[in-house]
Amino acid sequence: MPHLALYTFGVLKSPLSDSAPLVREFYESGEAVYREIGRHPGYIAHAEPAHHIQGVLFDADWGEWGEFAVPAWYGKGRSAETTALAATLSLWSDLRPAFDAVYTGLHRAALNRRYDWFERTGHPGYVCWWAADGAIPTWQDGVSRLEHLHEYGSAPYAFTFHRSFDPGGTPTRLEDVGKKSEVR
């Protein structure tokens, strides 16, 4: 059975290396969000570097998730001192659990603060697609699908929660996917 892949990308107002309170708040909330999401029903895995060093994304070893990549329109730095982005890549059992994890709890609270931390770029901030059972999506997969979503809108190849598709490519609505996860 296919799994839902979810790639998120945002351009931060300040580099990750900045010691300003907003950057610290972003990091601190991000750690708590990841812990909560990792316990959410339907969560399978997310890309993590083999040796995590704060602010190092481009030169990190991401294993099966591939070499770190960003959309062509990202124009800020790529070094540990200048990188100003946040990106995630994760796998989920289905659309509904991923949606519930993103729009509830600590992640919902972080979304409510996103414009404190992120620039408004005019580009989508996330994209979903179906990955074959056993397949690990790569960063480049996420970038390609996010750029496709920006260029062409939601399609079975790249879609949003609100204009989604089932694994067979048929348009679907979250209400049709199943009830909200009851286990929290």
C-alpha cells in the first residue's frame, strides 16, 4: 500500500545561525513539535541527518533520503552561517493522519506563528504525493513536486491537503478519507 510523502519548505527571515530570540524560539518549538509528531498515529518516519549539527543542511548525510535540495527560487545562503530555511520530509500511513498532525497540537500553534519566522514567498509551503510501499522519498522528489505544484496546481503528482488525490489519482476530500484520528 502506498504511503503519503509530505515535503515542507519555508524561507526564514533570519539565518539559522542567528542568535536572535525569534530564531531560538523557532528551534525550541521545532524540537517539541517533532517529538509530538513522532508519536502521532500514522507517522512512519522523517528525514534526519546522520550527524545533526544546527544549521547544517546542505552538507549533511541524509542517508536514503538523498542529498539535501531546495527549490530553484530559494536565493539565500547555503552555508551553516547563512542558511535561512526550514524544510521537512516525512512519510505517513495516509492523508488523514498527516493532516491531523499538521493542524492540531503544537504544530498548529507553530503554524499560527509562521509569519513571525518565515517570509511570504508566494510559493506553496508544502506538497503531498503518494510514494510506493517501501520507497523512501528523497529531498529532490520533494523539491520537484513542490515546484510542480507551484507551476500547475494540485494534481495526482503533487497536491495539497485541501485539493488532494487518493493513491489511484482520483480527487478526494479529507472528509472522505476517514474520521479524525481518535488516539492523540
